[in-house]
Amino acid sequence: MNGLSDVRLTLHSQELETGQKDHARNALMRNAPSGLSRWDLFWQRLHTRKALLSLTPEQLKDIGLTREQAQEEGLKPFWRI
């Protein structure tokens, strides 16, 4: 390969990687109720994450999470996705 092709491949792989990150973030945002302001979204995250910490083992099984997964998500700061 010549140098120009290498540069194109590198740029293309960077675009793909960026697109995958954007797609993952957009998928997470789609799960949030529409029309929320940034502060409303933070408020919702805070309350839903706290609720995860109080679920019973049966409830966690119903939603397909282990206690460890629920704790990991429930202890995240509200500003993190």
C-alpha cells in the first residue's frame, strides 16, 4: 500500500470508532423519556439508580440484572451515562 491509502484507512477506522461511540450514547439517550431538560434527565437518573439499590432479588431477576450489576449502576453519579 502507498502512504495515501494508509492515511485513508486510518481516518476511516477513526470515523467508524467515533460513530460506534455516538451510536452507543444515542441508544442510551433513547431509553430516557423524551422532552426532558438536562436537569430533569439528571433527576430521573438519580431516582432510578437509587431505586435499583432497593430492588429485591426477585425483582432484579425479572429485569435480568444481578445484585452486582444493580449496585454498579445504582452507585454511578447521576451525571454519568
